[in-house]
Amino acid sequence: MRRAPYHRWYAGVVDGGPSDSLVWDHGNERHAVRHDLSKEEIDGMYDLGTWTIDEDPFFRSNQVRLIGPTPGGRLITVAVEWLPARRAYRPIASWDAEKAERRRWRRDFQQRQ
């Protein structure tokens, strides 16, 4: 698989700001929680608002990754699809944040404090 030569990390939103909730349907709910994460943990991470956005390393259009803590303190990454018509993110997959994702998230939020 082709990997991005670098990652550009930033905190913020895409295309004017997201809605107040994630878009869930039968298909993505099953797939997004396959890696031992619950829908509630993913929603909780999003609702806390202390997540950062990373570009998709495979350069897929309308996809980014949200990295942030759950209410229980677990740092996770959620691959999401941006739905411009709904101004919302639709979760695709999720996992415990990898070492580089953890480091970047901490670096980003230490700069804000």
C-alpha cells in the first residue's frame, strides 16, 4: 500500500464546521466498532471536542482522521468521511491511536494550552 510521505496535522474543522453529531447507519456502525471500540466511545470522543484532524494517509477524497480522547481517557483514532451536504462526519473505522498519532495529538494540544 502507498503511504503518505508525511502527515500534516492540525486542529480544526473541514468546510465550515461539522454538525453536532456523527452520522451513523447500519453499515458504518458495524464496521466502525470492529476494533474493540464502542459507538458510545466514538460519540464521546467527538462530543468532547478535544480531537485533532489528520489528512487521510492514502489521499482518499472526503476522508480524514479524527484523533482524540474518549470520556474514559482512551486515545483513539476514527477514520471519517466528510459529508458536505449534511456538514457532518460519518465514521468508517476506529482503533486505539498508534504511537505517532498519540505523539501528534499531545503535541497539538500542548501548543493550545
